[in-house]
Amino acid sequence: MGLRFETRRSDSPWVDAVWTCASEQVTAMTSVAGVRWGLVFWEREGRAYASVTGPETRTRTAPVPEGATFTGIDFAVGTSLRTMSTPALVDAGVELPDTTRRTFRLDGVRWETPGPDDVEALVGALIRAGTVVRDPLVAEVLRGDLPAVSGRTVERRFRAATGLTRGAVRQIERARTAAELLAGGDAAADVVAKLDYFDEPHLARALRSYVGRTARQLRDGTGGAIGLDLGQRRTS
């Protein structure tokens, strides 16, 4: 019992992942830091809900509606909503009004609520309408390219698009990868070497700050429900 995840990658460069989840006999979870904003749709007791979620800079305990089913879209770093500032969404979120099982309202327009297989069609429509936009400079920076602008301009635009610094993105992504490796059975010393942590205490601090778990808890699968797909079913 707890949270049952299924996650798949997307063939859209605007989307990092699509996930579904069902909550069973759980009312709270450990929320894990993440660098992406998203859209989440869920149903519980015949009612439908939708929200915009923002990047999270730390772990925390979050409530979970028991007996709910979720579909989520994690958008690629550097994308954003035209009408919502990504920095304003950091460690926050916005519940969308007038949501039904069939439709939801965003940017003054009513859209069809997607199932897991309909996400790319919805994202394509949001892009064509200009509701979802992106800064190509962020993608260049993440690829390791050197844009033809000053470092100050790069940092300003990166923060504007993501709500985070480049350093924060690296640290959070590294901690999430470490959690996945540990949950998959890697030893802490191996994770330190693979991900270039200074030593095991530095890894432990990162896990505590961003994941809310110790290395042992991740290996043993203990600690309760967590908002991260740790080696559960993944599809392409």
C-alpha cells in the first residue's frame, strides 16, 4: 500500500516525463525536491482536480488525497507558462478552477483533460496557442554550450525560466539520481564515486536536504510513501 507509480519518457522535447500514480491507504508522503514545473490531474470520489506545480528546492511532508488517481506532466527545464512566472511557482503551486473530468481551464481557455496517452496532444495544443513557451538559451546551457551572451545574462535568463540557479538545478538533479541508484542497490561509496560527491557525509546531507531519506532507507525501501518513482514500473 502507498503510492504506485508508472513513469514514461516523452518524445516531445518540451516534456521530460509523464507519470501516473494511485494512492492507497496513504494520507501523507515525503515530497522530493525537483527542478521542473508541471501539470497534475487527479480524481477522488468522483470529483476532478487540476493544478500547476512548481519546482521544489527542499524535501517536506506533503498531504496525499487517499484513494485518488493522478496523471502528471513534468515539463522540460526551460519551458514555462506564459501567464505564470516560474519563480513565483517555486515551492508552491496553483490549483486550477472549473475542473471537470473532461476539461480544465488554463490561460483563459478550456482544454480537454488528458489521460496518460493524450499528454503529447495536449502539450502540442498548448504550444501552438502560446500558452507554454520556452527559452532556448536554457537548453543550450544544459547541453553544455556557451551562449554568445554574458554570464550575468545567462544566469538572469536561467533564473527567469526555471526559478532556480544553475547550481541548484545540478545539486537537486544529482541528489535525485543518487536516490535512484541507492534504491536500485548501489552502495553509497559507489554512488559517491559515480556522481562525484566529496565523500559519504556530503551525500548524506544532500539526501537529507533534497530527498528526505537516508541511504539505508533508500536501499531498504523504508521510510513511508515518497513522491519519487524509485525503480517501479517504467515504460518507454
